[in-house]
Amino acid sequence: MKGIKGAIHQDYFQPEVEPFRKYIDEGGVPDFATIKPAVAVPGCPANGNGMLRTIALMALVALGVLPASVLDRKSFLDEYARPLFIFQNTVHEQCPRAAWYAAGVYREYPGQPNAACLYSVGCKGPWSHCPWNKVGWVAGVGGPTRTGGVCIGCTQPGFTDHFEPFYEPMNFTPVGRSAAADVALGVGIGGIVAGAIAAAATALSKKKEGEGEKKEQK
Ligand code: SF4
């Protein structure tokens, strides 16, 4: 666990985390007599609201206010030990730009001042799980795609390497997403996005040409 982003079910677990591994791999509810009930609340950085809500939930169970069944492995955590009540849905499923995605309207270049979908400029929202673009990063304000920046996949296994370059569309199936979902996504938007990316490249090239001409005229 130590310092290895998003990595679980690995051989390099330390002996002292065996009760945790047992809980993660074999299910059931954590035994508070033997386990430090660690779960993953990933992010870059991890969201304070998400951490606080998770710790509060576990504290309420430890104090006996809530039943231990609340922390049942299968209903509480996903396959990467993330609390499902926070990380169940993808960024994409909760995105305020979803209407533009559905309409096939994409940004032509990063930073373009419009509300269009950011998939064409590298958004990793379809592969990433977190709610912050819906509920806001702090007190209802901010969040990845809400503010015009792409989702960079920071809650997913393999971040950062598997999600770079951040401002280019994904061209492979990353860890943490089912092949079936990718097929559905690819069938649905592959053609549209390919067109959008080509249009974006053309627009960017024209923009650069225009800037070059302006400089020459000066
Ligand atoms: S901006 Fe990203 S998360 Fe939002 S609809 Fe487009 S691809 Fe999905």
C-alpha cells in the first residue's frame, strides 16, 4: 500500500496489513479488533469532503452508532477499495457538459471559451470515477470539467502514466474500465470524436496560421 498509487491486490503488501487484505480480497465486514479499516479515497489531491465523509462513516460504525453491515465489503467498496457511495459513477455520467457530448459538440482546442464537451481535447471523464464535477470541489464550487479543464483520471489505477498526455484523447483501454463499456463508448462516439478531433486539429492549425500572418503584417 505504501506510496503505490491505486495499487491493491499486490504481492508487496506488508504483513501488518494482512487483515485489511483479507477484508478487501475475501469480503465480509472489517473486524475492528484486528484491522485498521483503511479504504482508498483517491484523487490528486484527494478531496477533503470525500475523506471526511468516509472517515465519519467508519467512525460511526466503530462507535456502534451504525451497524457493521454498512461496511460490508461488497456493498461499501468497489474493486479498487473506493467507497461506492462516492465513486460509483463516472465523471462522464455526472458531467454538466453531457448535453454537448450527446449533441456531438466538442471543443476545437483547449481553452476555447465555450460549454462544449472536452473529449476531443483529452477529457478522461468516460474512464474515471468521481462526483466532483457534479457536486463541486469545495462547497459546491469547482470540479474538473465544470471549470473548463479536462478530467485527468486522477482517481483511477495507473494515474498518472496511463492518462498522459492529459490534453490528448485516450487511445487505449486503461485499467479500471470494462471492455464492454469501452465497446459501447467506442461504437457510440468513435466516428463523431474522430471528426471532432480532425476539426480541432484543422482549427488549431488555422489559428496558428492566422497568428503567423498577423505577426508578418506587423
Ligand atoms: S467533458 Fe468529459 S466528462 Fe464531460 S461529457 Fe465530455 S467527455 Fe464526458
